[in-house]
Amino acid sequence: MLIIIHNEWLYVQKISSKTVWWVMILLFASSLFPYMTAIVSTNFTDSLAQVVYGLVVLFITVSNKGLYRSLYQEDINNLLLKQRIEDMKKWIFFDTIWKVVGLVLSTTIFPPAMLLSVLLTQVVLVIPRQLKED
């Protein structure tokens, strides 16, 4: 996540206090991730642990979307940033759908689905995108 933010922020020229608040929310959401990962690792087949893990993951995703929206709104004439955000929008939709499907499956029939959906997102969407940029 931090690598992606670093790569995207290379093109940022203006920020607002709204952007700073979104960064704070994202950092708070991200601070919950290690704790939930530890709980899920010891309770892999527990539906409640997987669902709470999924909610934290979706909280991070929503915070990230809010951050990008605030960056775009503050610097609307920045064409490089606009292109980066448009490219991100193409894959973030599928990222969110896979996470929601994982959350629903974890809640109903297959608890490890949430963790597997996050892994699938990383392997199929995030890592290839980062390797393509380097």
C-alpha cells in the first residue's frame, strides 16, 4: 500500500486539509490491519474473525478511495495525476467487488474466503500493476 501511495504521490502538486484528514483515516485503518491479521492467523476458520478482518480491509479500501478523490478534487488541472487516478479506477472496482464477495462468503459458507480474496487481489491486480510500472 505504501509503495502504491508513494508512486501516486509523485504526481501530486496540491493538497488540502481534506486530503490530510483522509491520510489520517487511512493510517488509522491501516493500523488495525496487523492486529486483525494476527487474529485471523490463529483463528483461520472462524467466521467472525474473517468478517472483522474483511471489514478492516474494506475500511482501508474506502479510505484509499476517499484519499484519491480528495487529491483529484484539489488538483483537478493536474493531467498526470488525473491519468493515474483514471487508471486506478479501472482496477479498484474489481478489487472492491472481490473483497465484498470474500466478505459475503466468509459470513455465509466459507470463512477463509475473505483472506483468500485479499490474496487474489494482491496477486492478480496489485502486484502485476506495480511490476508493469517499474
